[in-house]
Amino acid sequence: MKISSTPTPTPNTNLCRGIPARNTITPLKDKRTFIIAPYFDNRKNNMTRVIAIVHHTEVKELYCWFCHPSSGEIYISKAEINIHSDRFDFPYGATDLECLEPEDWEPRYVSIHWSPKGDIDQLPLFEIRNRDPESSLVDFTVCISTMFGEYNNVLQFVQSMEMYKILGVNRMVIYKNSCSPLMEKVLDFYIAEGIVEIIPWPIDSYLSVSSQWHHSMDPKDIGYYGQITALNDCIYRNMYRSKYLLLNDVDEIILPGKRVDWKTMMQKLQRQYPGTGVFLFENHIFPKTVFTPTDRVNISTWSAVPGVNILNHVVREPDRKDVFNPRKMIIDPRRVVQTSVHSALNTYGNSTKVPMDVALVYHCRDPLQANLPRESLIKDTTLWRYNVSLIGKVQKPDILQ
């Protein structure tokens, strides 16, 4: 059988079977390739794009096996293995496996194998998503990757969730590795409300994972619990479900400075910057160690809830000289091919840096400049514009009970 980058038909008397993949992460038998999900992508040519994690030197060849559901005919094409450039020296990295599809029929399932030979019945079988896009889009989906380390910053999470809702979120997708029992109850509340979707992310069952972003800081298999892979999967998973995606961490809020919500802000930005598919917002640290107390935000019932009260943290660190100020993104997912954490790597549109007075990323966390005196910090009470509505929503029954 001749194998090339062009699919070659091979007759097969057996109808399609295979072992249906049921988990978010599926290891192949080589133990060097982990499949997340395949997605139909016809923006350039008809292909199945498989989001995966692979070892950057040990995986040399992979093949895409397509089976015709009625005839049992098998098409095999050699995958183009495209490891994302932002691997940060970890052995494993986010990877696109690009598989050209048969020309005369639309496959609904694909199997990935290290060889062009074998028994398709013994291979994992993956449903190809996005073959039939949803007809209507929500406006805003937030992609959170990843929740790990028995996450228990409950108060800040709830406050951020309610801020997202005030600003216009329709859906929040969380790639969850682990969290505390109390956080689990909070997630259940928002799942029942219909706004949170949980993607199980047990990556540490397969690889040694780092909680750092660079291999030199923590020499494990993959960085930051596979964050980059999760972000890319979130883009394709929601490509035809959401007009915009926000790619940010759970302790970050893209906070408008001039508009009251994301929709009015994005309408203005789209008019100003036509052709833009990626909007980049400056990340600013609001240290959780520096308090600005006020009677308006100190709610006594919150004191028993673990986590940070973001309303008490309205001073930010100044920019550091000659230090890159990272950004987070609002993207049109249909214009993005690959993303990293702070920028898109491959797009069909422009990337635009949004001026800080239009919006910034409110990032309430440990300080990066802990030795700065209080008078060197910049007071920024933009968040307090939402005090009344935010407090009322967080105080709702059942969320923090």
C-alpha cells in the first residue's frame, strides 16, 4: 500500500469498528503520543486537524485512518506533525496533526496510528468535531486552562464568575485537573446554572507535569499542566459555538476602562480595527498582599469563605523597565490556527494591541514587585464601578453556602 500525504484508497471488506475514545486525553500505544480531539477544518483545504500532545523528538511518523461507514473502505493519509513553537524546552508540546481527508466522502471518525499497517478494529476511534457547525453563536466564551493543585480560591473564583456575567459571558469552559470539595460544589452550582462546562483534564495520569512555564524552572515532561494544549482545544471546541473567546487564567478579568461591558467594547474595537482576529490586552498585577479597605466592599459573611476578596485590591504595580508586559486575548476563533498563552502563533487575521485606557487585564495575585513601597503603586478603582451589582450577585443564596 502506497502511503503519502495524499489519501490513498484501500479496499476493506470489514465495516468500521475501532475502540471509541471516551476520555479527554487518549494515549496511543507508543506512549509518546496523546490525542485530545480531532476537528474538521476547511479554512484552507479540507482536513482533519487533530489536537494532540507529542514528544518533540521521538515521534517521527503518524498516520490518519479514515473508514467509510457503509463500504468499510479505508483511506490512510500520512499526518503532518506540527509541534507548536512555544514548547519552552519541555520534551512534550502542543501539536497539530494535519490529516488530508478523502476527496469523495466526508469522514465522521478517524483513528491515529504510528504505522500505515495494522488492524483498524484495534485502534482508538475519534469522532471528528465541527463537521456540522452550530447555526447560532453565543457572544462570549471564557476558556480557563487549567484548574489544578486542589484549587481552593473560592471567593475570588465566584467574584470573577459574577464579573464575567456582568461583562457579558455566555459560557465558561474549564479544563479541570483538581480542586477542593468546596470548589467542586461551587462548580456544580454554575454547571446547573448552565454557564460552566467542565472538560476533565487528567494530564498528570500520563505525563509528569510542571506548574512552571519553562523547563529550566522545573524539568518535567510538559509545562503548566498542558495549558497550551488545553487553550488550543478550547479554540476548536468552540470555533462554531462562540463569536469571541477570552483566553485568560482564572484569576484574571479583562476589564473595560471606557465601556460598561465586553459587547460594546468589542463593537467599538471591531470598527476601529477591521480585519483583526486577535485583540491583546495588557496584564497588570494587582497584588493580593496590598489592601485598600472600604466599608463598601468588606462583607462580613465572606470572611469564612477561602480565597481573595478582589474588591479590596485596587492598586496595581507599575510597569517594570525593560521587562515584557504579557498580554491576554480576546479572539475570533475562526481566524486563529494556533495559539500560545500570551499571543496567537498562526492566524488568518491581524493581531491588535489594545490601548490600556480601553481595557486591561485585572490580575489579582502574588506581587511581582513585592519590595515596592505603597506610594509607588498606582490606585486603579475601575473594578469599583461594578461594586453594587457584583456584591449583590455574589450574595445570592446557595453560591457560597
